[in-house]
Amino acid sequence: MSNLLLAIDGQRYGGWTSLRISRGIEQVAGGFELSVTERFDGLTKPRPIRPGQKATVSIDGTTVITGWVDVVAPNYDAASHTLSISGRDATGDLVDCAAICTAGVYKGRTLAQIATDLAKPFKVPVVVHTDVGAPFAEWRIEPGETVMESLDRAARYRGVLLLSDGLGNLVITQPGSDKAPATLKLGDNILQARGHSSLQQRFAEYIVKAQQAGNDLLFGATAAQPSGRALDSAVGRYRPTIILAEDQANAGTCKTRAEWQRTVSAARGSLVVYTVNGWRANGALWQPNTLVQVVDSYLGVNEQRLISQVDFTLDEQGERTELTVVGRHAYDPIKIPQPAPNEGLF
């Protein structure tokens, strides 16, 4: 049995009845949900846990969530007292809260510098694990945009991913190349699997439309209506979609954006969730954004896939891990080229 602890403002809590810890590429902030007995270690008084308190969740001494308690829900009767508690990594504030640039616009700043400035008021450090590319000539915060909405928009232009590391940091990185601690093999360590293959979010034609600022060399329809297209022949029927570019763009940028959306939609449209015993394999915790060899005779798969999400669970059946795996290239970002200055962009 793993030693899982919730620490609230430095005070450790045990006595678990159930839990779920989720971390993944799609969620910038990892989260936890747990039920815990309200009285601990023979104490006669309950320890109060309140929303807004600092929280860390650790497994056998390895911290997997560092953030805040979001929700506390007591549940009690004459015979039992439990608390249901949920929270997220510190990066959850970047997901929820407005992006505020005191200067109004960033000029000549890199993605890492912009991220550091926007995350600083929330006391969220930014850790850079990859090349973030050239500085932006100009980067504006859209009205009402959250921190993560703005940073995600910028990250697409630099072909990087934004993740939480479970330690309270925002990480700028690439799709993982580290190997998972074990192979997933049907008939061996896979307890259960459920698949999902869908065309619902896939389209035969991706059309990206944008606008760009005109100048003496660029005006009229060329400036006002740039667009780009990408085709997905696997869809097989008439299914177009129109995407409005996140920022000003030219035709080349629109085409790259369309190709990126086609590739990502195709890869994310097919996923499998594998359930295994325990939270570790060969002594190491399962981690998102790692590559795992999948041997699944039912699906005819014997190849490396990317773990996009890891869910640790504990209930009456014991400890288990759910691993969501997608195509290895599902999150390969295609760098959207930054427009040239004479095109009135940035």
C-alpha cells in the first residue's frame, strides 16, 4: 500500500477512503479529489480544512500536486464523519484568472519572458525545458483573456507545450521523449481497456481565416481575407470547418495553422485508456507526457504511444492507474511562422 499524504498548510492528513489524482497534457493544472475521515490518529477534535489553503499531495514522498484547496464538502451522520476535498496545482489560477499586462503590450519579449511576467503575481515560477524561439515583435493581451488563453495562443506560434510539473511550476516544454517505466501489454499488466475512436471532431477540410493589418505594400482583400486550407482524406465525406486564427496572419500562417489542426484532431480522435494495478511500475510512478510501448493484440497495436493523461485512483478495489494513450505525434506542435514586419503583423 502506497503512503499517500495530503498536507494542508504543512499539516499532514491521512485516513483515506477514496481518491483520484489527475495529471495530463490537456490540463495545465493537475487536480485531486479525495474523501478523508475527519478525525485522525485518535484525535477527539476534527482538523478543519478550508478552501484556499495551500495543499500538496505526495505518494511515497514524491510530490504530485502543489497548489490549493478549491472545494471542501463535509458529509456526516451520527456514526461517521468524512470530508470530500478537491483542489488543483497552483497553475489553476493561471487557467482561471485574467491576464494583465501593466504596460499594455509586450514588445521584443520571448514567450518565456511573457509567461514569467504574467505568472509572477500568482507566485507561479516558470521553468523552461526547450527553445522558446525568437522574441515577439509585439504581443497583445486580448480583452478578457485569461493568462493561459494568452500563453497558449503564444505557445502555438513557438511550437511548444505548457504543462504543470506537480511542484507548482509552469513548464514550457515539448512532447515527451522519456520512456515509461514499463510496457503496457494485454494479458500481462493491462487489467482493463476502453477505446475511443471518433470522427466527431475531425473534418475533411480545415479552413483557417484571419485578418492582418494593412500597410503601403499590403492592402485590400489580400490584407483583409488571408486564409489557408488542409485536407484530411481519411474522413471520406463532406465535412468542412472554419477556424478563426488566434491572431493576425497571412496565407502561409493560415495554412500552417490548418495543417496543425488537422494533425492534432486526427491523433486526438483515437485514444485508449488502459487500467493497471498500482501507481508504480518497476519502482517508478507513471507519468504523463512519456512514451510507452503498447502491445495490444485486440487492437493490433505494437508500437510506442504517448501517455497524455495519468489518473491515480484508490477505492474499495485498491490502487489502480488509468493511462490515456494517444498516437505518438498527437501533440507534436507545428510552429506557426511569425509574419514578416512588412506584412503588418506583430
